[in-house]
Amino acid sequence: MAIELYNQKGHVCLMFTHLSDEGGEAVQANQFLIVHEDHGCIIDPGGNMAYNELLLTIGRYFSPQKLDKILASHADPDIIASLDRWMTSTQAQLYISKLWERFAPHFCKPGKTQGRIVGIPDAGMRIPVGATELVALPAHFMHSEGNFQFWDPVSRILFSGDLGVSMVKSGDAGVPVTSLAGHIAKMEGFHRRYMVSSKVLRLWANMVRDLPIDMIVPQHGSPMKGPAVREFIEWIQDLSCGVDHLTQANYALPA
């Protein structure tokens, strides 16, 4: 079932938290559908387990053939493993970092992506969705070398990819967190391992600090809203992670 994050004046943001196999081998992942009047896009559509329900939900708003765009924060399988099926069932273009635009076709049968991939430049870009737009914000080296987040200026939601991830069950992922107290324990281990360095986290915090954000919604785990948004920015800017923790002991021959 889709969770409404926003629904006003023909602009709808939907979140799916449960399309992977709960308790199975696959990591919990969120998928997002943005609808503006009769236009729409999917953010991080996920793997094949997520495909059927996403397609059915799109059909409740408009014909899937009218799906304009698929936005991928990066190129991991939990982001676009279902790409071949979307390229078959829709005419949508894929927007992905220019670093990954020649890798994405490996998810598809030959020729499926011909002329349908738009490489997002490192500086980001504004992506039209009907009469409005989404903004691709640079998030490089936050888990991936070519990485983007997508900010919706209408709903003021930041779809943050792997930044802000929390390790929770699918049922809990749909419940927004309004205070970071008690939630950090579900986030800290992931961020210390999967984020590359504290330097990029500080640069990111400086970029978004003054951006109007009502909600940060990651690709895994719970959304953050209200006071938790600013609390997260303050917490993440000082977090040591990734290469900050490496020493020669991490680069030694196995015993």
C-alpha cells in the first residue's frame, strides 16, 4: 500500500516501504512516485519485487505510458534492478549520474535504453515534471561516486538516497521520525560504514542548511520531519565515517 507523504493541488508524493520480501534476503528499500497533474516520475524504482505494485499504483493516477521519468540516485541493484521492465512497459527516460549512464544499460536487454538515458552532470540539474520540477542535488561520495538526491520544491521533501538511512522493518519505515533522539542508534552504524568521509558530509550540510526542507526521506528506513530535519543536518555534519577510520591494519594480508 502506498503512503501519502504529500497531496495538495494536484501534486502527490507517494512512498512504498514494503515491496521487498519482509524478513527475507533482500534489504528493506523505499520507492517513490511523484505525480503532478497528469505527469509523473519514479524515484529509485528498486528491484523486480517492487515492480508490479508500483505499476498498478501508477495506473490509479494515469496511464503508465504517460510516466515521464525514472530518477536514480545511483546505480546499485536496489535502485534500478527492475530497469528492463520499466523500459518495456513505459516510454520514460532514465535520469542518472553521467558516471553511470553507460553502466545502466547492463540491467536491460540490448537496445532497450537507446536514446532514453539522460546523464546528470556532476553539478546537478533541474528536471521538469509537468509544470513543476525536481532538483537533482550533488551527493557524490555519499555511498557512491556519482550520487544525487532529489529535492521537490512543491512538497519541500528531500529524497536523500542513502543519506539518512535507518535500519528498521518495513512496517516501521512508513512512520516519520520527528526527533532524532532514540533514532540515532538505528542510523549510526550504517553511516559510519557506508558514507565515505566526514568532509563530504560537512559540504553536504553546508549546501542544504538554508534549503526549505520539511521532510528528509531516505531510500531505506524512516522519513524525518519537523525538528528531526535540522537535528539530522547538525548530527551528520560532525560524523566521522568511512576513510576517517581506516589505518594500515585495514590493508593487510588475511591471516
